[in-house]
Amino acid sequence: MSQETIIPVDSLGAFIPSTPIPVSSLTQTFTYSGGFVATASVSYLSNTYVQTFTNNGTNVTVISGWVKQ
């Protein structure tokens, strides 16, 4: 579902280029809503990063960047 290494964004959508995250080697936690994945989250170097999924009731339509919480 995720790339091997990602560059996260802050809460305003600005990239945080000095913090590449090896997502594929981390445990991801998922939340669900209405049968769809709603969020994926990982913890890395004492920070949590969340990716949000938006759906239209049939398909996932938008996947956010990884946002540092």
C-alpha cells in the first residue's frame, strides 16, 4: 500500500525533506470506516506519521501524504 521510503509533510502540507521514512520496514496501524481504510499510521524516531484515505462509498478516491502529527 505504501512506498518503501517516503518524505513526510507537516500539518500545512510542506515537505519535511530531512526526514525520509522507511515505511516498508515499519509496522503500520490502520483504522477503518464504512469498510474502507480511513488512516494508516507509523511511528518513527519518536514521531507519528498519518496517511488519510478518502472514499466515495465505492472506491478510495484520495490518499494524502504522510503527515507528521
